[in-house]
Amino acid sequence: MVMIEACEGVNLTALSEALSSRPSGVSRLCDGLEAAGLLERGASTTSGREVELRLIASGQSLTDIRDFRRREVTTVLRTMPTAQLVALIERLEALPSAARSHTNTAPLKQEPSANTA
């Protein structure tokens, strides 16, 4: 959504390249965003073969919420004493390692199939 917001009217190919993802995966992602009422696809203004992507009001509302949260976190961080900020940074830097460790040891959850009851 951030990329679509930044590049209003971007097409799937350009979005796929910007996200370093396969077009089919980005198309499925956009399908979900469209189904959730956050995005709309429309005919390109420059090419009859391309589709442009735009956030609709509810999608824009989510980006507004993100921006608000970012400002609030920034305000809080600016009020923290330096020692607490250093401690926070150290813990955040340890997070990727802890996440990899957790991912490697956590059992995989299997979703119940529709056929088992």
C-alpha cells in the first residue's frame, strides 16, 4: 500500500519490480487488497493493455493511521532518556536473531482441512 500510495496509478509490472516480487504474487496481493476495499484497479491512461492501481478512501485512511502512529512513536522516542534509547536499540538489534531462532524451533501449525471434522 505504501508503494501504491507513493506512486499513484502504478501498474502491476512496475509495482512487482519495486517490490522485487513476481508479478503473479503481486497480483494476488492486489486481489486481496481490492477484495478488502482498499485498492481499485482501473484502465491505464497511457496504455490500453495496462491496469493502474490506486488506493481508495479506506486504503488512504490506513495510510493516514500509519502516519499518525509514526508521529506518535517519534514523539515518545524524543522524550526518552538516552540510556533508555540505547537499551531499546540494543534490544531491537537482537530481534532478528531471536526471530530466526524462534522460527527454526517453532513447530509448524497445520490448518485443519475442510475434510476433517
